[in-house]
Amino acid sequence: MPTMVFALKLKSMNEKKHDNNERGLTIHMPFSELGLSQSIVRGVRAAGYSEPTAIQAQAIPHILAGKDLIGTAQTGTGKTAAFVLPILQHLQEKVGLRCLILTPTRELAAQIETNVREYARFMKVRCAVVYGGVAMGPQIAALRSNPHILIATPGRLLDHMGRGNVRLDGVEILVLDEADRMLDMGFLPDIRRILQHIPKKRQNLLFSATMPAEIESLARHTLANPVKVSVGPTATPATNVSQFLYPVPHHLKMAMLLKLLHITSYTSVLIFTRTKYRADKVASALNKNNFSAARLHGDRSQSQRSQALHGFRTGRYRIMVATDLAARGLDVEGISHVINYDVPETPEAYIHRIGRTARAQAVGDAFTLVSQDEERDVYLIEKHLKRAIPRVGVPDFEYSAPPPPKLAPTERRHVGSVSGQSRRSNGHQRNDRKPQSKRFHRD
């Protein structure tokens, strides 16, 4: 590790202890004092938790009292348990589908289902999850099992509703999780359609990392006199993440990434890119250099995404390369480092990315590779954070290495003409080629 980085890390770690105590991320009281049943407390303990976080301690009593609630907190502060635990308490004597949890991504839906099953292991509560990218058959069977809780992405839920596979007229609790992310992904019209099929008399819980105007408007029309719970400033990174910038020419980013992975002691690393193409390219380069890396983005099938996540969680892959699809909802313990191969386009995306490390009050590092054309994005991030991020260099790195030679235009034309002659010599006409359609995807 470079000497400068090591010194900064020591200083940062000492500051973190003080900051965490000031912010009260952990409340020194047992879960049983929050009014939760013994079976739920047993499930939480079996999952490895003994004391609630600040968002849990503040939100759970209000939810148990049946109040509508808006919760905002930094990522990694335990928001999922803040609504799952009191919902389980409410469902103890209930029959049928009583709770609907809407989430923006498949990964987050699957993660919430895992949490529900962990916390409800000593209860007779059934849970179903539906999301796109997989066959509907098993989901239909799960819906027919009369679950108490349904976790869903909006689009797939509407598919099931249109086919008559599920009715929502018994729902008593609605949860909108990562509401700002659902806004970003264009799900608000789908959410409004779903709300038309849910009883108006219900409890509403909305959780969001940020509160843009559209979410505030949705809250005003959906929630009734909500209690507002906020832990720490919204859209700010956790204080226990050490952040560093690595200025480097764009053509040397891969070389810098490989150098950092060689000199850094890490448990697991999550690398973010802006595009799916670059995620594939970076993952392939890492694997060619004997690093075990998986990929996660929107063009991967659900089975491929599930296998990648499972391999990352179990340690088969120590490195995951992902687009911002994974910035929300990816809950993997022990991610020691987040590396931004590309600088994110917005400060909020930066905060969500680096929030994948230092979860549940652990500590972590966030490295960002910065080329000259990305300095504007860095300026906006630092302006939002109201502080400069330390810039560090790597000893013995060849910053002056030239870019690879570009193919001259005349060479490109020559290559094209040769390939054209080859096609014609084989009896194929140019206009026989099918035009390639452009495909645009959103993660």
C-alpha cells in the first residue's frame, strides 16, 4: 500500500470511531425492548444481530403503532429490517396476502425475500417474490400458496395481475422501497396503476435514499399524515468509507486497476463501470490476468446474474464488475473495496456506489480512477460532499506510457475494401447484408 494512502487510512479510521459514536448508528438496547415478539427477536439473533441500528430504533415503534412512515437514511444502515420486523409482528395472526413490498430491481427483491425468511424462521409466515427475467410458472405456484407477504418489481407484478394470478384487495400494508430508484427507472406510472387495485385503507411505508420532488408528490398523494424518520443527511456517504481519487490517463485505467489489485489487501472488490460493454471488457481483462471476476448488468440473464451474485457472496469470485444496476439492492457482507473504474455521472450515483462497502457499520475503501475528461464530474461530486477527496498516486506506475497506436484511416479503408472484395468473390452482394438494428438497454 502506498505510504500516503496508509497514513490517510490511519487518520480516517481514528475519525470513524468518533463519528459513529456521534451519529449513533447502533442503539445500545435489545430488539425485545422495541415491542417485537420473542419469535421475531430469536430470528434476528439467529441472523447475527443483537442491537438495532438508528433507523430501526426510530422506525419500528411507529410502524408497530400502525402509522404511515417516510424513512430516509444512508445506504447500509439497516432499512430493510426497519420495515420487515414490524410487518412480521403485524402478520402473526393474519391469513392471506396482507403485505405488498415493491422494489425497483430483481436483486433487491431477492435480497428482501432472503431477509424475510431469515427473520421469520421461527414463524409460520409465507413469502413470495416475483420479478422479470425468469419463467412465470414457479411464481404462479408461489402466488397460489397463499403467501402473507408479496415482494415484487412493478412490471412483473402487473403481468401477473393482468393474467389473474394475484389479487391485492386484502393488502393492509404497502411498502415502497428505494422509491427514488424506482423513479429513476421510470416505474412511477406502473406504481400508480398498482395502487388502484389496493384498498385505500392501508398502512403505507416509503423508504428512499433521496427525496426528489416527484417522490414528495407521490408521498403526499399516497401517505396519510406520515411520520418522517431520517438518520443522517440524505444523499451523503457513510463516514466509515475512506475515499481516494487516482488520477490516470484514460488509456491507462486498466493498467492502474491491475496495479491497485496487486498492491491492495482486499476481501472482495466491487468495480463499477458506466456501460455494460465496458463491464464485459473489464471483467474479461481481469480474468485474462488471473483475477477471478464475475459480471453483473442488464444484458445478463437472470440465471447468469443469480450465479454471479452467489459466486460473489460465497467467495468463488473475489471481484464483481457491475453497472449501476447493482448500486442499489446489492447486499453482500464483507465488501472491503469499491472501485469506480468510471467516474459516475451524478453525486447521488457516487454515494450509492460506495455505499456497497462499509455496510452495517463496517469500514471500507472507495477508489475512483479519474481521467482528465472526468474532472467535471469529480468537481460536482466534491461540491455535493462539500469537501475535496484526497488524490493519491501509485509508486512505480508508468503514467507516461503512450496510448496504443490507432489504425490509420487509409488502413481502415483498405481493410474494408478487401473484405468487400472477399464477399463479392463468394457470390454475395453488398445489399444482401441484413442491417444491424441498434439496441438500447436500460439497467
